[in-house]
Amino acid sequence: MTVLPGTVGEMTTTARRWVTDAALAAVAIGVDVAGALAPHWGHHATVTHTGTLELTLGIALQVIAGLALLARRPYPTATLAVVLAATLGAGALGAQNVWLALIIAFFSAVLRGRRWAAVASLVIGYGISLVHSPTTSALVGLAGLLAMLLVAEVIRARNARVTAARREREDAAARRATEQRLAIARDLHDVVAHSISVINVQSNTALHLMDRHPDRAREALTAIREVSGQALAELGTVLGALRDGSAPLAPAPGVARLDELAARARAAGFTVSLSSDGEVRELPASVDAAAYRIVQEALTNAVRHSGGSAAEVLLRYAPDSVEIEVTDNGAGVTSHSDSGGNGLSGMSERTAALGGSFSAGPRTDGGFRVVARLPLPVLSA
């Protein structure tokens, strides 16, 4: 038998609620019936035949009021109306009442947001008490009813705050999980796309040179082995984020490892130059990783889609930002925009997540350019 996810938990919650409601109903019936029978206990209590019949009917109404509490969650207003009518009817028949079932139904209505139904029950109950009770007793009863309404409202407001806080925590957790999934997806895309691009180029080279230049074919296969090994290590690091407490299997990506990216592209026959402008400074971890991934994706696009043979990577350091510029000498607009991948959108998302700006497009003198500006905290003097 197939069990749907969450079914067991939902059944447990439902069963727990039914047990709670059944227990409240049983307690209410027991207390109210005991209150009705208490005046008739003892050796000197006498009840006429007519009184016995009225008492029996009154107790029956109290039992009905208690059983109605089983529906207090889905139908709080209807439950309050039934309990109020049964309780008042039992009182009219002479059955003294502790009002426990009515109090439970009243609180349930308020906590479920049925304030007007609760207030209406107070007005009805107070109006009937004026007919059957002295003025002083009625005023005391009114004070008690108002106090009960106040307590119910305080409890309702507290429950509403607790529920709102819980939902806010759940929404925040869901947002964090979504952001983490997107970050992992971007990292996986960058690692796989870059490595597969180099492996594809090198494997084609090896096949082409296998018979005529076996030494160069061996170099291509060696490059494939190195790139695939590095890719596996990076994939282990990315996937390790899904496991709590897992140690990274490879150094964290950053601009200090841009030489490795350049070496992989060069191994694929692509000329790559790295340079910087401004005072080089240590970057925050998030900016460092984003800069690495942006360069990685830009070089991947250049190798796969530009149709060119060279790319330049320039890092411009400013007091409040670092700018990454990657240009190639390829075909320009047709190479990157028609590639169908997620590279440009992924780079844009990384930049936006850090509050930076991103642009990409063909150069006027040919080729393609990617520019990402990432903000940095200003260093104190």
C-alpha cells in the first residue's frame, strides 16, 4: 500500500484533535450533569414525579450540549448556538448548570474569529438572566460575562501573534531554501558547463590527432583527465552543501584560482590573458566566489560559442567595488545570445544577489563583452 507523504502526520494531528474534543465533551457533560444532580443528593432531598421528568429532560439537554462540542472546530457558530439553546433549556427545566459546555463553546467561537456570535450569545444569556434573576445577580453575571469575553479576546490575540510568527519563520525558511537551491543550481551549471566544454574540445582534438600525432593526442587526453578530476572535486564541494557538517572536498572558488580557469581554457586551445587594475585587495567570501563563477561562465561561453580564439579577463579594483570584464574576439552577438543556455542569466542573478550591476553584449569592434560590477564594503582609513 502506498502512503502519501504527510498522510501519517495529518492523521495523527486529526486523531489528536478528536481525542481532545472528545475529552472536553466528556468533562463538560460530567461537570454539568453533576451540577444538575448535586441539589438532589442527600437523605432529605425529595423530587416529585413532575420534577423528576423535568430534571431528566434537563440532563438530556446538558448531554446534547456536551456532545455538540465535538463540532466546535469546523462549526464554531453552530456549536455555540446549539449549546446555548440546550443550556438555557436545561436551566428553564430546573436543572442547575455549571455552564462549562457553554463556556467552552464560547471560547471556541472567539478563538475561531466568530466574535459577533460570541457577543450575541452574551446578550441573549444576559437578557434571560434579567428575567429569572435579581438585578444584583444579573449585574454580577454581566461582569463575569464581560470578563470572560476579555479573556477570550486576549487568548485569541496571543494565538494570532503566535500563528503569524510561525508563518513568518516558515516563509523565511522557505525563502532561504529556495535561494540555496538556486545557488547550488547555478554552481552546478557553471562547473558542469565549463568542464564539459573543455572536455568536448579536448576529446575532439584527441580523436583528430590519434593516428597522425599520438603525442598531442596523449596531451589532450591528459588534459581531459585533469579537468574531469577538478570537476569532480568541485561537484563534491557544491553537493556537500546539501549535507550538514560536510567538509569541502576542494578549495573554495575565488579570484586566486582564476589561473586554473585560464589554464583549462588554454588547454582547449583558447588564449586567455589575466590582468588587474587598481589596488588588489582581499574580497569578501561571497564576492570572491561570485567573481570566480562569473569569469568561469564567461570563459565557458567564449570557448563554446564565440568562434574566437582569445579572451581577456580584467579585474578593476575600486574602493567601493570590483568590476569583472571578460572580452573575446569571437563573432559577437550571434555566439552568446543564441546559445540557449543559462549562463548570462546566471551571471546576472549572481550580480543582482550582491546588489551589483551586470551587462553583456557585442563590442563595436567585434567580439563579445561581459561586465559585472560587485559592491564592496568601504575600507576605513
